[in-house]
Amino acid sequence: MDPIVIIGSGLAGYSVLREFRKRDQDTPVTLICADDGHFYSKPNLSNALAAGKSAEQLVSTPRAKMASDLKAEIVAHARVTAIDVAGRRVRWAGGETGYSKLILALGADPIPHSLAEPGSGKVFAVNDLQDYAAFRAALRPESRVAILGGGLIGSEFANDLAAAGYAVEVVHLGPWPLERLIPQEVGRALADALAEKGVTWHFGHTAKAIETAGEGIALTLDDGSRVEADIVLSAIGLRSRTQLAASAGLQVNRGIVVDKTLQTSAADVYAVGDCAEVDGQVLPYVMPLMQQARALAATLAGERTELRYPAMPVVVKTPALPLAVLPPAPGTEGNWRVDCSDAGICALYLDAGTVLQGFVLAGKQAAQRSQYAAKLGQPV
Ligand SMILES: Cc1cc2nc3c(=O)[nH]c(=O)nc-3n(C[C@H](O)[C@H](O)[C@H](O)COP(=O)(O)OP(=O)(O)OC[C@H]3O[C@@H](n4cnc5c(N)ncnc54)[C@H](O)[C@@H]3O)c2cc1C
């Protein structure tokens, strides 16, 4: 009997394996990954600089221990190049295996900045341990860092870099950070809190040119102004890795399209985590992928289980102003009601019947996220 094959050693791939082993100790599982397969928690990448952590220190469990703890064969440094759905096989340079069931946990790629000179050695994106190691190695004590994008990842890095003592400027097209997730009042408070830590913001602008300037780099913004830096960190978004699935004839859209059991358009092939699109939504966060992993593990162990998401607030790791964010479902009609106090900011998204449809809690209020999550769907 061929093993269950998981492709990907990120939080999604390892969570499926861990959850499956809680239910089934015997069925052979092979996990294949393009990286080294050591286990780490990706969210730590954006708060590790101030803590002085190296990439090696972010590894919480080495590959060999993952393999023995979870009774799996782990094939590292193997980039799968083809899936043969009809023949139930996957191939990589130098190897191939059959599968009884296949789980795609391929993650997402940072969207490359169109102006960044590939190979300039000064423009980085940080999406895995290797990226983090390269970025950290390039930083010098006095480095000026320009961040492209003031979304969740850009804002977290801005906070971390500023806390680590670097001069940080953020170029962000939106009118305030995380504008797609949080209302203006909270966005302004976050921008101010980070500005107090030394972050300079350029809202409503994009970089039109990025050029080497002496030892450093110069960004020309769309209004002609210039930002000078030593290093650029691009954080303009992520794109699900869909190409491998598409080449195998699976249905893809923004992500690899799956049904509520996480099954793709091919029988016995599933997708989880940042690469998966469930019900038209790609939710590139830890809580959704944990829910997906639990449901999928049950299905793989023989108990067909449909995914049901609970309320899943996202914690934004900006110690200057911690946030807990639970955005309303796309298309939900309503308005923000914002209350500010010494305890922080409480922004509730209410529909016409004052039913709670989403929230953003900032400062000390962020600790109340479970209480507010429990009130979701109820009048407040
Ligand atoms: C800096 C940063 C901070 C974040 N902070 C938070 C946070 O605070 N809270 C939160 O909820 N979320 C956060 N996120 C998002 C969260 O970390 C991700 O949603 C999650 O880690 C995605 O896990 P994944 O396993 O789907 O993908 P990945 O971790 O990207 O794993 C993908 C795996 O697939 C492998 N792979 C890909 N293609 C192939 C191939 N062809 N063959 C073999 N292997 C392949 C890769 O090598 C890798 O092992 C953050 C993300 C980033 C980048």
C-alpha cells in the first residue's frame, strides 16, 4: 500500500501530520519538502530581530525528531515537480513515490516587487527561515530599512526593526496601515504608535523606481520624493502556490480550489494552508490552517469531516500597539463603532440590527478577543 504523502513542511503540512498521528499511529506517511524540513513557527519571523534570534534559534524541532516523533519518512530538499493524478505518483529531481492520498501544503510566495532588481542583494522578502537568515545577515548596526507595504507583515517588521534599533521608513499605498482590515481610527493609532518608535510613514504612495545609490539604495516615490535606505524589505503581499496543482490539471483560482473536506478537484488529493482556497477564500493565517488540519486528519483517518471555522481573531504582533482583528465576512453590510479609552480601542463592526459582525481591539483591549469572539453574530 502506498503511503499518505504530504508535500510541505510548514505549519500546514506538519499540523496535518500531527493531527493525523493523534488518530492513526500505523498508516505510513511520507512528507516531502523543498526546504530542510526543520520545524519552526513562521509568525516568529516578524518578531525575531529585536529578540536577537538567528534562523537556527527559530527552529523549535529538528527534522530527525519530527520524523521519529510523528513516525513519518521525511524527504527534505526535494522540490516536487510533477503530480500524476491518474497514476497516483509524485516526482522530484532524483526521486518519485506513489501515494494513497496526497496532501498539498505548499504555502504561498511573496509577490515580487516589479521594480526590485533581482540579484541586487539589497531587496528582500522574508517568508521562510532562509529568507530571514539572508535578511538578518545583510543588516548592519546602522542600516536604514525601507519597507514596501504597510499591511500585517510590513507593520510587524516595522515594529520589530524599530525595536531592534534600525531606522525604518514604510511606503504604503493605503491611507493607513492594514486599511483592508482595520478602520481609520485604529490605523491612525497604530501608525502613531509606530512613529513614536521611530518609524516614518509614506501613506498613499508607491515606489516608482528603486536604484542603487552608492553603497545604498534610493527609492523614488510616485510624487517624485526620495527615500534613501541601505536595505529594502518588500512586504506587498503573498500569492498561493498553485502552479504544481494547475500543471496536474487540478482546479485553481486564487488558491488551489478545495471543497469543505479540503479535497481538490481530484479524488484523494487535498490542499491545506496558504495554498488552499476554501469556499472562495484564501485565509493565510495560523488559526484557519489548524482548523483545516484537524478536519482533514479526521477525513484521512476514515471519518469524513467538513471544515467549520469558529471565530478566528488574528493577533497582529505590533507591541507598540497590539491588535486583535476579526474582519467581517466579505460583503457584510455595516458600520464601525469605535470607542477609545485608557484601556485601548474597541472597534466593533455592527450591521443594521447592531449584530456584531467583526471587531478590532487595540492596546490592552486586545486581551479581550475571546470574549468578543464569543459575542459574534449576537446583538451588542
Ligand atoms: C513574517 C510572517 C508573519 C506572520 N505572522 C502571522 C501571525 O502572527 N499570525 C497568523 O495567524 N499568521 C501569520 N503569518 C501567516 C502564517 O505564518 C502562514 O499562514 C502559515 O505559516 C502558512 O503555512 P503553510 O504551511 O501553508 O506554508 P509554508 O510555511 O510556506 O510552507 C510551505 C511548504 O511547502 C514546501 N513546498 C512548496 N512547494 C513545494 C514543492 N513543489 N515541492 C516540495 N515542497 C514544496 C515549502 O518548502 C514549505 O515547506 C505570518 C506570515 C509571515 C510570512
